[in-house]
Amino acid sequence: MVVPMRLYKTITVFSTLLAVIGILGGFVVLDVATDRAQAAASDVSIGLALLGVALIACGAGAYAFSTRFRTAGMGNAKDDADEGSHNG
């Protein structure tokens, strides 16, 4: 999706911030749920573990969402058919 440069910068900054917070927060919650991977299987907090995995997935999704945007001058590498093969 082609957007203006100002919107592209805003999307990139905030989606990267949300992705980092989500992924790091997810690992922290997962670490707490498993007591630093020291807890027995019966002592693991399933709710916190699922919350941690969900935060990691949401962080990854936020980053993947942000890669869908581009500005008018960026182009799209897979649409550039005018370049020939320079493979020998």
C-alpha cells in the first residue's frame, strides 16, 4: 500500500515500538509463567504462558503489518521486471 512519507514514518516508528514491546514483554511474561524455566510442568501458570505467547505473536504481527506499507518513491522489488539477469 502506497502512503505519504509522513504516514510511512509514523507507521514504521510506532509499529516497531509495539513489536519490540510485545515481543520482549511476551518473553518476560513467559519467563515468569515458567519460573525461569525451572518450574515443574504442574507448576507452570498456563494462563500466563498463553499470554506470553500471545504477546510474542502480536508483536510479530505488528511488525509484519508495518512491512506492507511503502512510499511512492520506494518501488517494489518483485514488480521490477525491467532488470535483466546479470548472472554471467
